Amino acid sequence: MKRLLVTGASGFLGSRIVEFYKDKFEIFAPTHAELDITDEKDVLAKFEEWNPDYVIHCAAISAVARCEQEPDMSWKINVEGSIHIAKASAKIHAKCIICSSDQIYFGSTENGPHKETECVLPYNVYGREKLKAEEACLAIDADCVLLRLSWMYDRKTLYKQENSNFMRMLLDKMRTEEVLLYPVHDIRGITDVNEVVENLEKMFTVPGGVYNFGSPNKNNTYDTVYEVFSELGLDTQRLQRNEDAFMNNPRDISMCQQKLNACGIYFSTTKDAMLRNIKEGLSSNDE
Ligand SMILES: NC(=O)c1ccc[n+]([C@@H]2O[C@H](COP(=O)([O-])OP(=O)(O)OC[C@H]3O[C@@H](n4cnc5c(N)ncnc54)[C@H](OP(=O)(O)O)[C@@H]3O)[C@@H](O)[C@H]2O)c1
């Protein structure tokens, strides 16, 4: 059995990776307490001890607002921590997959869908950290794979304490009388995390580099949800346009899938995955 090391395995994505691949790989999934990625020496020692064939690096400060508030702390984890992971992976010749973000495209002067080759100028601290981590990790190990992930959701909650996510909130609110408010100045390939998890193993064999890794979507979030509601025959009157969010700085961080598709990897469109999840969510008792 090949050995897979997952960092940040208690997080939203890492926990789902461990759950999905637990019978396919011998998994090492240290908690934050067991392996602090800011400790370079310990990272290398643990990598040498576990000797994984593949590494999926999910540990991060993933909350954009927290990075703005505590940039020194988040730099240590998102940039320096990722560098430690790339260095240790290179030392033991493990294929290293590092989670990056579509937020790198927020601030771009070009319209979406954005390509990996585009010149980018990230608007927020989190985006700048992710870009720096990408560049540094690739400089250390050209075989490193950097995945620009979009906002991910799951219809199901895996652990009781985990934060609610886009789809869970939508399904929960649909059971109430609340209005459903979605931004019109935000275009993003919101993605079903299960597609990310399933597609991840295909990245173990691709050449190193940066890859957009999420659903294609050309519409703003309000229009996407509106189309889904219309097709499912749901009450579109409940949907309200949020004109305030991103009003002063409209965001289009939709991603082009050409490079990924050339590797034989495909994601559903944001709309199709939403259609599927809402349909399944309404006909089940998931929480
Ligand atoms: N979720 C999304 O929609 C999304 C979108 C785009 C990109 N991403 C990226 O995808 C990756 C996974 O995201 P996620 O949503 O799963 O994040 P998450 O739920 O916030 O989980 C982050 C994980 O990192 C761990 N961690 C934090 N600092 C650490 C340290 N110094 N050493 C070791 N572990 C540490 C956390 O453990 P503790 O909680 O115990 O500290 C937690 O397990 C991240 O790189 C994120 O930036 C996520």
C-alpha cells in the first residue's frame, strides 16, 4: 500500500480526504498538536520517519479575515509552513500537493475565467500569502503541485463541531422562512468538496506546477442560485440580490479549467453540482 500524509487533517478538506482514502492508502494524518508545520526540524523528522509516497498539504489559516487581522501569524503558517512541507517532501522524494486558492485572482486586472499563467496581484493578505507559498514551493521543488481551490461546500456535515458551509446553510435556510441573500458582484466557481477529494489522487501523476482546481462558473452567485431554483421549480421569490457585497470592488475569481482538462480531470459546473446537491439534500435528512 502506498503511504499518504495529510496535513490539516482535522480541517474541512483534510478530514474528507482521510475519510475517502482511508482504505486505499496507508494514511498519516497528524493533528496540529502532533505536527506543527511551523517547526521545520520536526516536519523533516516526521517526514523521514513516516516516509510517505504522497503528501497533501491542507494545514493553513484558511480564514481570509484572520489573515488580515494577524498577518505575521498567518505568514508563518501559510508561507513558511508550506515551505517546510515542500522542502521535506523534496528531501524524501514524495510527490507534494499543496492547497492554494482562487483568492490569488482577486485583484487581477483581467476578467475571468482566469488562467494559471496570468499575471496576478492578490488583493488580500491571504491571497498574497498563497501566491508567495506557490512561488517558494515551486522554487524548492519543481515537481510540487499547487492547487488553486475555490470555495468548497459539502451537503453533509462530517463532524458536529465543523462550521456550516455554503450548501449546508442554503439547505438549512430553505427549511425556514428566511430570505436567501446572494451577492451579484461576485463570480466564483463554488465547488462540491467531494469532487475535489475524488479528483485529488489524479494529481499524484501530473507534472509539477500550478493548477486551477474547482468548478467552472460564469455567473455571479445570485444568478447561479436563481437558475438552479428555476430549474428545480423552487420559489425564486425567496431569493434576494445582495447588491452591497463587493459593490466597491466587484470580484470575478472564476477559473479556467483548460490546463486541468488537458490532464483528463473535470469538475461539474457550479450550477450542475448545486442542482445535484439541492435535489439530493431536499430528498434526504442530512445535517
Ligand atoms: N475551505 C475552502 O473553501 C477553501 C477554499 C480555497 C482554498 N482552501 C485551502 O484549502 C486548504 C484546506 O482548507 P480547509 O477549509 O480544510 O481549512 P481548515 O478547515 O481551516 O483547516 C485547517 C487545518 O490546518 C490546521 N493547522 C493550522 N495551523 C497549523 C499548524 N501550524 N500546524 C499544523 N496544522 C495546522 C488546523 O488544525 P487546528 O484547527 O487544530 O489548528 C486544521 O486542521 C487550506 O490551504 C485552505 O487555505 C480552502
